[in-house]
Amino acid sequence: MYPLKIWLMGLFLGPILLYTFFNQALMVNSFSEFIGFYFLFVVFGIPLSTPFFIILRWWYKFLINDIWKTLAIKIFCSLACIVCSYVLFNVLGGSSNPLSDFAPLSYSVALIFGCFIFRVDRT
């Protein structure tokens, strides 16, 4: 459940952070535009980030089977989240996309937040 919670946190909180902190780059002027933007990012985020979820789940299973401490598991999962987030957005948009700098940053913050607020399940 831990990787699923992290993935869902990034999926639903990432667009909110992106809109909140980088609104100038998004050029979203009203709340109704934000709702459309949010819906678009969540709907397309589910299939596009599913490989990331599979990698995160595999990485978590690898770490949980060893005798890692909880803090180490959270740190390594956070690093995996950062790398996967940047890889995903570079594959999708490359460096020509104006969101290529801001989107991975906002999603990484949401994912790291999820890594540290949720409890690691050792079952």
C-alpha cells in the first residue's frame, strides 16, 4: 500500500502544486481553467505514470525484503521518485516544453511529501 499511497499523492497533489507555484508558466487565469487543467493532468497522468508506479513498487519490494531501516527506505523511495519524475517529463516534453523545468519539480515535491508522511508497511 505504501507505493500506491505515494503514487496517488503525486498524481493528485502534483498538479495543485504546479498551479500554485508556477501559475505564470501555465497561463491559467481562472478557477474553471484550473479545473480543466487539473482534470487533464490527472486523467493523462494515470496511464503515463503507471510505469513509474511499477518501478516504485518493485523498488519498495526490494528494499522491504532487506533489513533496511524505515528512514533509509523513505530516502531511497524519495530518490526513486525524483529520478522517475524527471525521466517521465523529459520523455514526454523534452527541453522544448515550458513546463519541463517546473512540472518535475512540483511532482517531486508532492512525491517526497508522500514518502515521508505515510507509514512504511513491513507486511
